[in-house]
Amino acid sequence: MLARYVLLLSLFSSLALSDDQDSTASLLREKALQSNRGWEIVESLTTEVGPRMAGTAADKRAVNWAKALLEKAKAANAFDSVWLEPVTFPVWQRHREQARVVSPYPQPVKITALGYSGSTDGEISAEVIAFPDLASLQEADDALVAGKIVFINQPMYRHREGAGYAEVVPNRYAAGTVAKQKGAVAALIRSAGTDSHRFPHAGVSSRTENPLPAAALSVPDAQQLQRILDRKETLILALDISVSEQPGGESYNVIAQIDGRVDAQKVVLISAHLDSWDLGTGAIDDGAGVAITVAAAQLIGELPQRPKHTIRVVLFANEEQGIWGAKAYAKAHHDELKNYLFASESDFGARPVWRFDTANSALMKKAMPHLAVLNIEEGGEASSGGPDIKPLLAEGVPVFRLKQDGTDYFDYHHTADDTLDKIDAEELKQNIAAWAVVAFLAADMD
Amino acid sequence: MLARYVLLLSLFSSLALSDDQDSTASLLREKALQSNRGWEIVESLTTEVGPRMAGTAADKRAVNWAKALLEKAKAANAFDSVWLEPVTFPVWQRHREQARVVSPYPQPVKITALGYSGSTDGEISAEVIAFPDLASLQEADDALVAGKIVFINQPMYRHREGAGYAEVVPNRYAAGTVAKQKGAVAALIRSAGTDSHRFPHAGVSSRTENPLPAAALSVPDAQQLQRILDRKETLILALDISVSEQPGGESYNVIAQIDGRVDAQKVVLISAHLDSWDLGTGAIDDGAGVAITVAAAQLIGELPQRPKHTIRVVLFANEEQGIWGAKAYAKAHHDELKNYLFASESDFGARPVWRFDTANSALMKKAMPHLAVLNIEEGGEASSGGPDIKPLLAEGVPVFRLKQDGTDYFDYHHTADDTLDKIDAEELKQNIAAWAVVAFLAADMD
């Protein structure tokens, strides 16, 4: 039904709009909606590589997988060049993470260590002291906190744009650091997640010297600890967290390019990140983005002629632990950034795009007839192009955003449950259609 | 809104029905819908005891918890007696359970050992051979299976009455046994579950001498293995399962009784099971049943006078590993079973009751006006009274059933995700109202 509606509308828009750009955008959109390529890409990445945390052997396999994928498309003339650019970073890994209530009610609880957490060096036990948020911890008397396990139990609310994340993610970044300043022995946070399943949500914390052990509890486990504390009981928790950090990690930004036929120096950069956390197979974060941007670019690369300007697809290394690949890219390409027309990233799952944001009114005007067919509304100026675009935005590169429905994104984000079954193949096609249209029009404008 | 509707309807039914039994049943129903006691019971059990696998220290705490709960109610005259009856069984426990794809695509997969599984004695690696169901495994050439890890990948369908479970649970019982007969080194099943989350579903398998290691994969992990196999690749899996079985486990059926005022020898037995699997906190399986039946009986015990016949609440020991408590009860009480009026168990979660089944037309006629108010429809003969009622049913004890909506029961059943947040307090009240009405009327009939 939706497909028929889309076809009718697209027929109408083909008649209403007449220039070559519009015909090409319509064609791209229709091809994207009929192609299974995006699904094949994310199915392949999540199955044949699976979890691919930066600096691990699996990350190396992911780089090889991406290089092979893009080179195969280049061999079919969809890309003009494919290359790797090195990225270095410390390799943080988890080895063991266990927690249990020692008293008053012995039972295991589900945790996962935060990125750049420290280790407990064997099991430690201490009293738990809870805070409703980071500010309350910051304001707390050090004497109350010293020697204890800090527990920040702040719920995250559900929101289409994921607005709840910004409220709670500071807990993840700073709980360990603030707890350490106050003499605590470890820090726990309620997961930055909107689900009610026993999956702790991983994620990076601020990287410091000699960090405290810091971990996230699943939402039901955070609620369980709170119920015990609500009984005015002294809650003793045992933690056994073993992690390691080694210098000298290396990975690669994997890049493919379609050279512009009029001015190849002018670049539209579309991107995703190739790495994932280690718990799930990185389907929505960010296998979906890899599939969306690569499939969209391939469709453009398969057109009879190149767009006027260059389209570059960048699959960034190590986004998860602090956009290491994006920073390396911005540094390496600093002198050319003035030539960038646009940059954007798909890194918010695979639900339908519902809004297009750009400050460029010409692009907005060109794109909207095609995007409206895909149920995408006209937005305003894009305040962000995605996490890996931050360093480019800071250098003045214009950004656009194809905003996805993130209502359930933080149900799965950074958990073991981020697996292929969470992606809807039809919704993925809508994303690819939107990206193909916008990337093409952005690159083909005068 | 629902509450107002229920009150209006109950007012109407109070006017329409006039005898004392009906007034009492209406009163019980209204009290149940207004009382928070059921929630308090299941909140207490899942928080203060948590997981309580038969024969463990936590199971002992559960018995003490239940005894204290019932004795407190007895002290308030809601029960006339509270006692324990011993149950013995072997103590099976899991110590370690890990699995990973060795080749072609190295990655961890989520498993949980099945009850009465054997150990691998360190990590073993072998090729995986998949079957769509148990029958296909049974029919397979032994030479194809020998030395391999058997994998039965049968999906379970969603159904209000949980009908999909009967189709797949034979895989759980028999996969290990059949695989061993054919010379396999281990057996895996796709979890008997309807969710798409990375929680393997525990559950008992047939207890045999020197069992094979046998485990359940979460549904997404089963799908992942199938995707690898669909590539016609040789899939090598490593398994590390360490479990133990010790003789001499002991627990207790915990029992409370309201003596009938006319003939105390005539008994209506209502029940739940106190044990749970070890992964979750046993909220829907079967903390809910404990809360429902105890709260319902307490409401009856708080009436100004006892019903004509006895109501006995039995919280059975070790249901999960083969209704050990129920078998012990049927044996110990064999000679009195002829006096049992009815027996039933609540062991299917906490979603609303939607149907009442009994072959006793007098009870049906008495109960239905009250149950209809609770949106419960008239059913037919009850084919089961619940898992722990089987031995009583086999001895000819009449059973009734208050059928709950089990549409999502097997999303959580036997997983780490069976926690308190999966219970809706209002739905729990509806259950208690239904049980209070039916247990009272069943015990008060002439």
C-alpha cells in the first residue's frame, strides 16, 4: 500500500518537475525503494564481522570487510577511488564484569563497565550511596561519599529525537571522575537507555589517569537497587571489574569517492562509523549508517554520469570511544575543508527519516519535493551533522541532517541487543532513498 | 476509567444478586481491586529474595520469606494454620556457560545451559549441524551427526494461551538425549521463547545418566547461527559449559490453611510455586502466582466468618525442575485427595484473566456474574489446573482454571528479564479479584 502510494506520488512529481536533476533524483529514489542492497550490506557486516570494537581483531576484520565492499563497487565503476587512512588510539577492553548484592538480599545484578573505566583488581565490596543525578553527587559532602560505591539513578525519557540522552549522558562521562574526587571506590550509573530489559548499556566515560571502576546497571537492576535502598537498608555491593588499556591501537577510516565531473575539489561528505561496541553486533549503531550511506552512494555512482561535484563516503574508525577517526580525518584534511559543500552522518539507527534540516535554501527547495514523497518534512537549519561531523562543523563545513525517528533507538543503543533483527528492511530502504536524493542534489547543485 | 466501569457494574450486580454468598463475593472482588497487597507480596519476594532456584541458599530464604508472610497473616487470623512439608531432589546448578563462533566469523553467542545438562569439561569445539525440529534430528543419519554440535532451530509462535510452547518444549526436553544417542558432542536449541531479545530461555531437560552438554541460544543468536549456516559455511562453535548435580537437595512446600466452618475435611487447594529459575527474579514465574493466591486467600481469611469448606494455599517447591514439590505433595496427601473439592494453580504470569474453565456447572453459574464484571468469559471444562496440579488431576481431583492472557508470557519466561517491572499492578489486582471470588465460592458451595 505504501509502495503504491509512493509510486503514484513519484509519477506525479516526475511530471511536475522536469529538469534532469529532478528526473535523476526521482530515479534514485525509486531505485532505492526497490533495492535490497542496504539490507544486504548490514546483514553481511553484522553476520560476518559482528561486534567490532575499535582496536580489536574484529575491528581489523571490519576494515577489511568495508574495503572489500567498496572495492567491489569500484570495480563496477560505482566509485572512482577507495582508500584507507590510519587512526591511532588507546585500546580499551573489558575482560570481566560482575556485580552482586552482598547484603541485605544476596543476588546478582547486571552491569557493564563503561569505556575507559578502571578495574577493581579482584572483587571489592562497599556500601552503595545513591544520587538522583550528577548534580546531587557533585553537591554531596565528601565524607558521605568516601569509601562507598556511588550510584546515580537517573531515568532517561523516551523522545523521537533522543533528547533524553543529553540529560543523562553526563552521568556516564563524569560519574567516575566526580566519585573519585570525593573518595568513592567505584561508580555505577543507571544505563542511559529507555528500555526495561536487563541489558546494561555500554558507552564511553571521560578518559583520565587511574580511573575508578565505573559501570552501568541495566534499568531493572537500577530499580532493584533503589527498591532495596528505599527500605532504608545498608546495601553492600560486590564488584569485580577487570578491564585493560593498551597504547598503540590502530584502525582506519575507510573511504570511497565518486569524483565530481565539473569540479572534483568540491566535496559532499556522507558518512557513518564502522566500529561498534563489543556487546551487540552493532546493527543500529552503526551498521545501519554504513548500509545507508554506502548504498546511497552506490546508486549515485551507478548513474550514467557523475554528479558535478565529488561525493565522498567516509566510514569512520572508533567513533564510540571519542570520535578518534573523525578527529584524525579533520586533521589530515584540514586544508581542503574550505572546499567542502556539505558533510553529514547517519548514526541514529534505521527507523524512517522524518525531517530534513539544512540552512541551504537551494538544497532544501530542490530536495523537498522528493523527500515529501518519502514522508519527510521540511525542517530548519541543521544544528548537527552527526557525532563524527563535529570536527568538520567546528571548521565551518556546512552540514545537513536527515533526522530519523529515534523513539526506540535508546532501547537498544550500546547493548547486547543491538542486533540485525532490530532493523526493518523497508524502513532501511526509505533511509537510503532519502540519502541518495539529498547527496546527489547536494553534489549536483551549481 | 476501567475502575469506574468496574464499580458501576459491581453496583449493578450487587443489586441483581441478593444472597449472602453473592454479597460476599462482590465484597471480595471490590476489596481485591482496591488492595495493593498482591503487589506488595511480589515486590517483596522479588526484591528481598530475588532468584531462588530449588536447593540453593536463595531457595531457603524464599521458604523462610513465605513462612513469615503466611504466619504474619495467621497472626492476624487470616489463616488457621501454616506449615512446611519437606521435598527432596537433586541440586542442579550452573557455574559457567559460554559459547563463541570459532569460524568462519569469530564472535560470542549467548547461551544458557538447560536444567540437568551435562558439562563440557573445559572448552570444546565442533562443527554445528542444524535441524528445523526434533523429528528431523531423530530421522537424521547418525553418521551425519556424530562428533558434531546439534542445533535445533525451531521458532515458537505467539499465542494468547501459549500454545506455541507445547510445539517447541520437546526440543528442550529431548535435544540432548537424542543428540547423544546419535553420537553428537553437545546440543543447542533455539530458546522456547517468543521475544527477539538476546536472552536465552532456561528450562529443564530430561534427566538422564551422563547427559550431554545442552543449552538454549537466545532467538537473535539462533538466527545469527542460521545466517552463517545459510552461507553454506562450515560453522565451528566453541562451548564452555560447567554445571553440577548433587544429591540431597531439600526444600519445602509452604502451606497455609483456612479451616472450613462446616466440614474442614473438604478442601479447595489453590497454589503457585515458590521456586524460580536462577537467571531472573521470578516475577511472572511465579512470584505473581504466589502474590495472587496468597492475597486472594488472605481476603477470604479476613471475612467475618470462614467459608463452609477449607481453603488451602500451597506454595510448591521445585516446580521448575520437574514438579518435585507437587509430586511429594500428592504422595504425602494421597489418602485425603478424595475429599478435595477443587485444585488449581496460578502459574502463567500476571496479565488479566480472560476465561474461567470448570466442569462444575454450579460453580460456573455462581462465579460468572462476578467474573463477567472483571471481563472474564465463561469457558468450558478445565483440561488442566496448572503444572503442579497434574499429580492431583491424575488422582481424580477436580480442577478449575483462571486463564490469563499469555500473549507475552514467553517473551520473559525463564530469562534474566523476568523481573518485577514486567508486572502491571492493576492487572495483578484483577487476577486476585478473580481468584478470591472463585476460591470463596468453590469453598462455600453446599
